[in-house]
Amino acid sequence: MSPNDYDEKRAYHRMKVDTPITFSLNGQAQVTHQAISKNLSASGLLIQSEFAPTQNDKIEVVMDTGNDRFSPFIIQGRVLRVEADIEAAEQYLISISIEQSQ
């Protein structure tokens, strides 16, 4: 099986999106963490952060559009996986299942 076989079986295409974001966990909006979005699909988001949440945490992600004419993109979801990023020291890759977006 080639590395691309798994990607080809995905239900939704993933778009590379390297954008700074903030996120909060379990409804605690007053405590935020910084991250970079890595890729986005209709059902999920992959982010990179120095902070490692716990699997199944509720997460709210705010992605600023960088344009005053457009509101920030807000995602609510659940943390599916947290893995050490082997390409970046002291960073984690966080997979998120999107439950709602606005």
C-alpha cells in the first residue's frame, strides 16, 4: 500500500491551510492557546501547537480571516488525536473532528 492510498480513501479532500489560530477547550473561552492550522476538510482540521490537549476534549477554534470585511471562522469539535510532531521539537499535531462551524 502506498502512502497515498490512505489519502485517496478519505471522504473529503483536504486543503493545506497554514494560518495562525487560537483555541480553547471544554468551554473555557477565557483560556486560549496559540496554534497553526495545517489542513482543513469538510469534517476535520489538523493543527500544530506547543500545547497538547487531551483526546475527546471539546475544542473551539477561531481562525481570523485577516480581512475586516469577513468574520473569523469558528469551529467547534472534538480532539480525535494528539501526537508529537516528529518534524518540530516541542510541537504537537492535533486532529479535530468538526461538529459545527460558522
